[in-house]
Amino acid sequence: MEQMKNKLLLEADMADLRQGGCLCGAARYEINLHDQRTSNCHCRDCQKNSGGAFMPFTNVDAGQFRWITKPGGAFSASEKAVRRFCSACGTPLTWEGVNDSDTQSVSTGTLDDPSGLEITSEIYTRSRWPDILPVSGARQYEKST
């Protein structure tokens, strides 16, 4: 299975291969951003996890992502997902849906080069801070998509 994942990641016809990782460099990943979907999550868990008003995530098919060096930290704030983070520096790296193993969500800010990514949707907007305006042109969802 892992071999198939790596094959999909590295041999995609329209590959946009990039790397990312944590602040201290202990955790690293490779990702193919072809057909990625980037959104801002305004849920309370993401606000607490990021320490900010929202958390941007970039989502790809699971076969388009692989750990180079997997982080040591994992936490579940709910039964919906596991959040992986660097146990050395605390950087939040991924959100892995328990019932959605076909998709990988990475914290967009952990990409070495996030250029060219466009926020296409915002989720859990019912928890959006009052002073944060919607991203122009992005689809808005009160809950998840």
C-alpha cells in the first residue's frame, strides 16, 4: 500500500511536488498539490490548535502525500480526527479524518512554499470571529463541506 502511495505521489501526470515541515525541521513531508483544495477552518478546535482566528488547510488525495520524517505527536480533540504535530516544537502539521482515509489535510502554513494556493472555501463559518471578513470568492459553509 505504501509503495502504491509513493507511486501516485511521484508519478502523477500533473505533479506539483513540494515539501513542508515543522518549525524545528524534525518532521518533514512531501506533497503533490495537483488538484489541491485549500480552505480556512473557523471551528473552535482549529482556533485553539492554531492560537488564531482560523486555520488554513490544504487537502489532497491521500496518495499525493507522504511523510519523509513522521512527527511524534498525535492528539484527538474529538472522535472525528487525529491531529499530528511535532513533539519537539509543537507545530500543528496535519488533520487526519477518522472516517476519511482517502484525503490528507495539511496545515497550509507548514508548506515550504505555499505560493499560488488560493483559498476556495471557508468552513465552520458560524464560529468565525466577528471582525474576520469572508475571503472574497470563497464558498462559505456554516459547518463542514
